[in-house]
Amino acid sequence: MFKLFFQKKYNEKLISLKTAKIHNNESGFFLLYAIILTSIMLIIGMGILDVTLQQIAYSGVDRESVRAFYAADAGIECGLSLDFALNKLSTSTPPGTYTPGGSEKVCNASSITITTTTNPPKFTFNMWLDKASASNKSCASVTVSRVINADGTTGTTTISSLGYNSECPLIGASTRIPVTERGLMSVY
């Protein structure tokens, strides 16, 4: 019986050692598997992060382009309003600078300075948008040109408006602010 007891204990230890060797070999496999799986997840996560950052950058460019386009559109509307509704851009307007006075509102501004030349008739002005917020200013540089026919009547009128996503005085200045320009033209 004594021998049987030791034989049984010896067999149990032998089985236990064999099992331990098997587990030791498998534990290295699971570590390798975990490292490979973690690397794959990291690569996928970095790819998603890269796509997200590119989309954020594109949306900022898009927003600035839209601001410049809306400024150009507002410049065209202002030129049409000054020409048709207020009759401030007639060929009889003397050369020089015109600033509306009193409570007269022009193009959503308290005043707008229009510079005129006579040969050929040309009217230029800048208008600012978003004056309420200092960080969101945009402007339009508008030129209204007229063609005078041989008989003295007014021919075609061209309104060209260049909209910017920043203030007009900053255009052409040596600043590090990126400027987006969009242009529109109306001929009638």
C-alpha cells in the first residue's frame, strides 16, 4: 500500500509536469497573438484619426470659401441696389468720393465710400460684412463699369465683385492670415 501511494503521487507529479510544459508553450503564443491584435487595432485607429483630421481641415477650407462667396454675392447685390434703387451710380455722378449722409443706410452699412472716374465711367467701393463680430469679418471689393455708346447712351454695365474671407485692408498686406477670394460678375 505504501508503494501504491508513492506510485500514485509520482504519476500525479509526472502528469502535472507534462501539463505545465504544455501551458508554458501556449502562454508565449497568447502573448504573440495579443501583440499582433493590438498592432492591428492601433493601425486601424491611426487610419481613422488621419481621415478625421483631413475632414476637419477640409471643412475649415470649405467654410472660408463659402464666406468669401457670400461676400462677393453681397457685393453684387449692393452694386445693383446702388445702381437701380438708389440711382447712385449714374453717368452724371461727378468724379470723386461719395459718402451717403444722415440716416441713409447703404448696403447694410451706415456709410460706403464710392470712388468714381469718368472716362470710362467706373465706380469702385469696398463693403464690409459681419461687422458685429471682430473675428468673422469679410469684405467685398466692387467695381461697376459702364460702356457709353457712340450716341451717348449707356450701353452695358458690368458689376464685378471680389469677396474675401478677411478684412479688405488685410488683402495684399504681408500677414500670415490665409485669404480666400471668390469672384462674381453681373452684366446687364
